[in-house]
Amino acid sequence: MVSLITGGAGFIGSHLAEALLARGDQVIILDDLSTGSVENIRHLRSNRSLRCFIEGMMDRRLLAELVDESDIVFHLAAAVGVRRIIESPVRTIETNVKGTELVLEAAAKKLKLVFIASTSEVYGKNGKAPFREDDDTVWGPTTTSRWSYAASKALDEFLALAYWKEKRLPVVIGRLFNTVGPRQTGRYGMVLPTFVNQALEGSPLTVFGNGKQSRCFGYVGDIVQCILRLVAAPEAVGQVVNIGNDAEVTIGDLALLVKQRTDSASPIHFVPYDEAYEPGFEDMARRVPCLDKLVRLAGLRPTTPLSAIIDKVVAHQSARDQRVMRTTRRRSRDLLSTQPVSTLD
């Protein structure tokens, strides 16, 4: 199999590439590094079955060529993170909607199977939990830019399903719930790596809101295996499927658990949403998936406990910090060794 991954240098994309290469597939990565990083795939670059193109999806000709060469397309490229969405709403909408349109357009010419990575954000403020794939979506007003991400990803789903219905393009849509693990960055507001970094540094853990909002965190390795099972299941074509862990935890309790797993004395500070993001910011009280459909179609579900996930993130971040320190010390020594020596009598 030849697999094309848009956003393949990102957090989830790099783990997906790793799994595909491990099973013997050829992998093509297309990523403009706007949120991804070469560091995420550096350990894979020596694999002869991997090809990387550091370009954007808006290069229609390149995208068409890569889709033609592929047996399946994993479309993961998207604007990610609440902070990025708030700060760059135009880029968020254009990246999500235009990028998906171009991928589907190119894939439809040869009827290539496409996996579309959607998000639990689509459910919006729906107070019903756990969320089922056919539940209503409930968003806030268009004047609140926070909902532009949910709306753009919902449009991606509509467009993908329209291509399946009208053009018979095989598509599988996965609504991902809070995927976490090594290589995820807190740069764009992702809560777990942010808490881990703060705990390791001895800084206050910043909990936005009152900390009573709850989420479910799925280990990226589990999520990748679910995706691979879904795209291999003919019954999943034309379907929208929740993908995530259904073990619920409040953000306040998550902060306490990170403190415990890191043996950190960091205090916990609560920051109002208006200060953290923008006036009028809205968040969901709960975000819990119903996994019945995932289990029926994929035959498995994410089960890695949150404590084990935190330990993996801590180990990865600690190793990364040590590498950075060694590199900094080596550069300092190299700099000192090149400085002219002054001898004064």
C-alpha cells in the first residue's frame, strides 16, 4: 500500500506514518510545517519507504500527483488548537475548508479511499453526553470566532459525505476526541502537554475556567490503530465514527493527576476564559464519546489509562529537555573554544 498523509509531520500524522511504515507500507508525507515539525519525523527520514514534501495543500498540481500515486489518503492537515483558532480565524477556515475540498477533488478522479480527520468540536454546546454520531450539533453565534473551527470541520464532513453520495468517492470520517501522547506540543493550547511542561518546570499549572469542565483523553497509539482498522472495514465507508477514549476526567482533576505523576509542587492557578482567550469565549461543559459504532466497525476501542498516558508524555518531555540541555552546553563550549584568549601581564 502507498499511503499519503496530509499533515504527516504533525503530532497524530507522525504516529500514523510510524505505524504504516512499521507494517511495510510506503508513506508519502505532505506538510507545510505550519503546526507540524521535522523533529516529529526525523527518526523516520532514513526509511526508504518514506517520502516527504514540505509544501502546502494549496499546490493543486503537486497534491493531484501525490494522490494519483497513493492507494489511500489520510487527510489530517488542519488548523489546530483553540489559541490558534482564536488568533487566526481566516487561516483556520481557509485551511480546513479549502484544503479538504482540494483533497476530495483530487481523490475523486481515481476514486481513492480518503480518511477525513474531523473533531468532537463539531458537537459544540450540545448538552447531551455521551455524544452519538447522529446527535445534533449546537454552536454559538458567528460573532464568537471560537465556533469557526467547529463549523469549518462540519462543512468538511458535509462535503466528504456529498462526494460519497454523488460521486461514490469512498470516504471514512473520524471524529477525534482529545488525542494525546508524546510529540504533542502545548504551543497551541493543548492542555496535557501544557500541564506536563509547567509541572516539570515548577511553574503554576494554569487551568482555564473553573476546572469542572470534563474531557476524555485517548492515547495516540490507540487512536492510530482505530483509524487503521476503520479504513480496512468496508462497512465504514460513508460513515462518521467517534474515535476516542470514553474515560471522563475534569480538567481540575487532570491538573492534580499531572502533579502527582510528576511529583511536582507546582500550584494550580485558575484563569478566567476572558483572560485566557477573548471576551465572550464559550466552552463545552462535557465532551464524552459514545463508542458503540467504533467497536462495531473497528472491533476495538482506546483503553490506555490516563495515568499511563501522562507517564509517556512526561518521559518524552524529560528526554527532550535533556537533549536540549546537552545541545545548549555543547554549543556554549564550542563558542568558548573559538573566542580569542587575552594574556595580560
